[in-house]
Amino acid sequence: MPGLLIAFEGLDQSGKQTQAELLRDRLKEEGRKARLVSFPDYGTSIGEEIARALQGERDYGPDVMQLLYIANRYERKPDLLRWIEGGLVLVCDRYTASSVAYGEAQGLDAAWLVEMQKFLPPAAVTIVLDIAPETAVARKSVDRDRYERDLALQSRVRESYLRQAQSDSWVVLNGEGPKDAIAAEVFEAVKTHLT
């Protein structure tokens, strides 16, 4: 069976990692080869630089930050392609839409952000776990990075995700509910792509 990429998007603390892990595990139970991939990938040189910037050790503008995030994905492109070609279902905790959402929320041109990422493997389906910015803050009250502390920014990010979700390959799910119920909805949303 051919591989494919499924992306989870949403605000910080929306449950992306939890749902990505649950989907990966469910796919394996169903007999599919699946792998979890997270972006940013802090294990690379560019990923380490992103981590420094998020913790306030570097002061980059929004354009440089998004260029770093995008470069981080391109760093992993050979692996992504190899895994997909090998029949793996890649479950991504954040992918290309994050750069559009966060960049657009900081005044960058969405079309530019999309254009720069056009040579990355496309997501077969993108699942947005939609939560209110206030929920994100309530779920993580300490050790928040500079994006997580900015409630107005989070509101604009959410608006961008919902705008992007007008695309056919997107599914918006309520991320406020119980994780098992969300996991069932996620599997229903992706199973048509698994044939």
C-alpha cells in the first residue's frame, strides 16, 4: 500500500501530540506501518536554533522564524519521501500549515509561506484540533514559550487555521472534548485516505 502524510494542526495545547500518537497506534493495530513525526524537529541543527529562539535566547523577526521552521521541514524532506515511498503512514504533529498560520498571524504573506513549502510532500489530509485560545492558556500555565504567552496572536493563528481549513483536504474537529471521542473522529476522518 502506498504511504501518505497526515498532518495535525491547531493551537498549542490543542491535543495534537496526543491525537497523533493515538492515531499512529491505531494504524499499527489495523496492520498499517505508521510513524510519528513532529515539527519543529529539535534534533537537527536548525531545530536547535528554533528552540533557542523560542526560549528567548535569540531575537529573530517573524520572517526569519518562519524561514527556520520551513528549512527544518526541508532538512527532513529526504526522510519524509523515503518513508512515504516505503509505504509508511506519516502522522505529523504540525506541518506546513503551521508556518502559514503563525506567519500570517504575525503579518506575513500567506501566499509567500505556501509557495516556499511547495516542494515538500503534501499532506493527504490535515486535521485541525480547534480550541479557544483561553483553553490553550488554561491547559498550560507554566513554561510557556513566547508564542504561547500571546493570547491575541493565538486568536489570529486560530483564524488562519479556520481560513485554511476551507480546503478540501482539511477536517476541523472540536479539540475541547474527551480525547477518546476525538480519537474516534480522527480515525473516521482519515480512514477513507487509507485505501
